[in-house]
Amino acid sequence: MALLKKTILSGMRPTGKLHIGHLLGVLNNWASLQDEYNCYFEVADWHALTSEFAGARQLSANIREMAVDWLSAGLDPEKSVMFVQSGVPEHAELHLLLSMITPLPWLERCPTYKEQINEIKDKDLSNYGFLGYPVLQAADILIYKASVVPIGQDQLPHVELTREICRRFNNLYGNVFPEPVHLFTKVPKVLGTDGRKMSKSYNNSIFISDTQEDCVKKIKTAFTDPQKMRKGDKGHPDCCPVFMLQEVYAPGQVPEIRKDCESGVLNCVDCKKALLEELLKAMDPIREKREKILAQKGRAEEILREGTKKAEITAKKNMAEVREAVFGKNHV
Ligand code: TRP
């Protein structure tokens, strides 16, 4: 018998176009898992609603943009299921059943919840849905019986909660779900062009969809070491956002760049030229894929629709099993 592939589920909230931080930290990793695993990649639009409920109408455009980025980064609909959460209502049903068995304190003490409630003051987060965010995430994972969940460090509390909810469910109703494990993604440190965290809201991002001209402009005007004012000045690569990009895009040249920057032989303009060459080389195949996808009008949406249908088949089957485990046979 052929070895069954393990199932992976991961997801992203549709925030619109993605930057190279997402590419290097998430998408490249997802793309590399597609052969070894049975992959489900979810557009978590209901998760976005937990805080962006007032902007729900913006989500469709964001989903479309994100799907094109996913595809240009190498997610392959022939290999993986790419789907939209709200198109699979079984997630909501499982979320409801899991919410019955999730003690409130598990949610109230979740570090991501506490942090966001304390730090985000410009949004109303005092909602039932926001507190239940990790329960919804547990439903996403468990409904596909995923056993592996690739995530960044920040999502660990949610996967741990998923494991606890999973154990509780299995103890109460029988062994329905495999207990999922997280798979950490190595996230290279990429700063925005101004040296702060790369983020759309800071206007310092290099987007996956940027043209060559955009990239040139952004690198040309990117901050470097503020103490290296003119040619010949000694630089401090470890506090330079351009150097951090060199570490990602030109790892082979990094020792030399470091030495020449620190001694002052290398000036920032030449350093940036060398980086641009590598960056553009790396972005070329992505741009080509994007152009191919965009040339077929409506293709990204069609891929999501087909993926959502596939996801629904699995979710329906597993949900039938869940209902029977909870209520017994012939409940309704
Ligand atoms: N909460 C995740 C994030 O903000 C997105 C997400 C939703 C997710 N459902 C998921 C991640 C299931 C992994 C598994 O990044």
C-alpha cells in the first residue's frame, strides 16, 4: 500500500497584497511542502472579520490579490487545495461544537489575545468572536484532520490550544481527530526599507507584486546605516536594512560585503546595486508566473472556487463523523 501522505493545514488572513517578508517567511515554505504532504492552504476571511468586521466589503478584493500572490510564489492548485474559509460553512459548525467544550479561561489567558486587547486601542475587540479566534482556528485545523500545522512563532499558542481542545473532544466523544503538531517556519529577518518591521501600514514594504522599477526605486531610497554618511565612512552592517536583504538574497557575498562595509571600502550605492541585481533575479520567475496568471482573466478566483469545492468535500465527510461522535447515530 502506498504510504498515505500526512495532511497539512495552514492559513493567512486576507490582508491584501503580500510583501517579501511573507514570501520568505511563509510562502516559500508552503510551496516546498506541497510534494511531501497533502496540503490545505486557507484564506482565513472569517478570522479577518474578528477584528475587521466593519470592512467586510473589502475582503473580496483582498482575497483576489492574495490568491494571485500565492500562485506567483509557487502554490500549485494541481498539488494543493487553496480555499476560502467562508466558502466551507462546516468550519462554523465545528467551531460551534468546539466552543461548547472550550473553557473560557483557556481563551482569556491566551497570550495573543491578552496582547492585542492591551495594545490595539483603535479597534473594538471586545467581541465574542474575537475571544473565540483560537477556537475558529482549531476548527480550521481539525476539520481536515490535519496533523501538521506550519506556522510562525507567534501562532504557537493557537496550535497549543488546538491540541488541548482536540484532546478534550477525543476524551468526551471518541477518537475522531489526530492531535496536530506545529511545524515552525524559519523566518529570516527582513526589515522594511526604513529599518522598521516590514509592514504595509508603514509604507516600507517590497511587495511580491512590485515591478522592477518599483524595486529599483525602493532599494535606491532605502535607509542604510545612518552613521555611514559618505563614501569611505566605516559602516555597521548589523543595523542596516539593506545588509539584511543581502543576507537573504546574496548569502554567498555576505562575508565580503560585511568586511568591505565595515572597512569603508564599499559604499552604499554600490552595495545597493549588487543587492538589486540579486533581488531582481530572484523576483523574475515570480513576476513571470504572475503575468501568466493575470493573462487568464478570472483564473485566480476560479482556482479558489475549485479549491473550496474540494475542501468542502473533505469537511462534509469529517463533519458527518463528528456529528455521529457527538450525538450518536440517527440524531436527526
Ligand atoms: N491565525 C493565523 C494568522 O493570523 C491564520 C490562520 C487561520 C491559521 N487559521 C489557521 C494558521 C489555521 C494556521 C492554521 O496568521
